[in-house]
Amino acid sequence: MTGPHADPAYLAACRDAGLLVRVGGVECVLGRTEDALTGRDFCLVEYADPAPESQDAAEALRTHAVAAHPGVSGVLLRTGPGVRLRAPWTEHLTYLRHGTDGAAAGDRPGDVAVVPARPEHGERVRGWIADAFQTGVAEGGLTVPRPDAEAQADAVLAAPGRYTLVALTAGGEPAGHATLLPFTDEVTGTEYLELFDILVPVPFATRALTGLLADAALARAERAGLPLLGNVVHRTAGRGPDHGARVVSSLHRRGWRTDHVYWHAPTDR
């Protein structure tokens, strides 16, 4: 089966940069990438045609990636939805999309309003985004200093086109946020509105307010005429249940559909 439709401009740029290679009968885009927050580097297989839909195909790409970049800490492989890989592969990030056909509203707390973030909400939102960065890194078995997470949060807040919604209680207290960014999938050229982060902390009504913020984000995407894209981080280190898998299942029940998945494998077995 062929890989996902790729933007010709993307393939041309990768060819010019020497990143478009052939592994056996597979044409793929493969190169080193670094996580800006943790400093870990990976070999990223961003595109492959035919698509790696079997364990053998994924392992062939991993073997080539490790040989081409022996010093990296792991291999990341992008696949389409529905692909299931076994060890040494584990899900790393699942990207899900929701169309612009409106949100399915659930229970709506009557004493909460969702409004555009104002300057006085800035520090609270900054802290929530920093929390999200630290939580995501922990799923990979690492920790990052708080100042580093806050610096990444500052970069998000300064991004062009960033838009943040805040849920306010009847007393005006911020109870959660949804931060949106314009996003273009460089592989396909598809434009999205990305739900970069959504968070409602305890002791607020997490499920109800998260649904309220998600509905508001969907409404904004609908007005922009763009699909909404979100991602879920999976546990790739240590033992314990993968909370991300439960989140993905819950989102599927709410009308979201998996768009693509990044799988992670170590450089050795």
C-alpha cells in the first residue's frame, strides 16, 4: 500500500536536503531530529512509501535508521491510523483530528463561561502549559527543570496566531484553558487549527470543563473552516498503564479520528 499523500514541495525540499532515501523498495524521508526540551536526539522516519504497515517493514526501517545515525537515543516512525506494531515499538504520539461539522455538546456547567484569555490570565496559562510539558516529558521517563518548561511555554505563548480560551467560574477564577495554534502538516501540506494544550486541574470539574473548552475550540475551528488537530502523549518508559491509550479511546467516542501516529523504538533491542 502506498504511503500518505505527500505535498510535492515537501518531497522536493527533502530531496534537495539529502533526506529522501531509498531503503530496499521503500522511499522514505529520514534524518536526525532533536527534542528542544530534553535535548534527546532521534532518527525520525517522517514519510515512507509504501507505508510501513507491518512489523517487518517497520523493523527494516529501524535497522537502516540505526545504521545511518548510530548515536541517536531512539527511532521515531510515523504511520497512518490502524497500524499496530509490537515490541520494540511503542506508541509515542497519536494525532487526532475533528472535522468542522460542529461539536457534540455534553453536560454544560451553567456557572462557567469560556472566554478569550485576558492579560490577567497570562501567568496561570503559562504555568498550565509548563505543567503539560513536564507531564509529557515524564511519560518518557525523564524530568526537566521548571525554568526550561516555562521557557518552552513562553515560546508557545509568543507563537504567531496563538489563541487561548479560558474557563472562568462564576466568581471569575480561571479553571482551565485551551490553547490553539495554526499548524500545517509539512508532509501532506494540510492546514489545521491545532489544539496544542487543554487542561482543567483538580479540584475543578475536569471532565465537564474539558468538554466545554473542547466545544469552544471546535467552534473556533469551524469558523476558520479548518479541521481541529490534537495530540495525545503515550507512556514510552517505565511500567504502568498507558493513560494516553485511554484518552485516545475516549476521544474516538467523541467524534475524533486518528490521523497519524508516531511510534518509538530504542536503537537496540
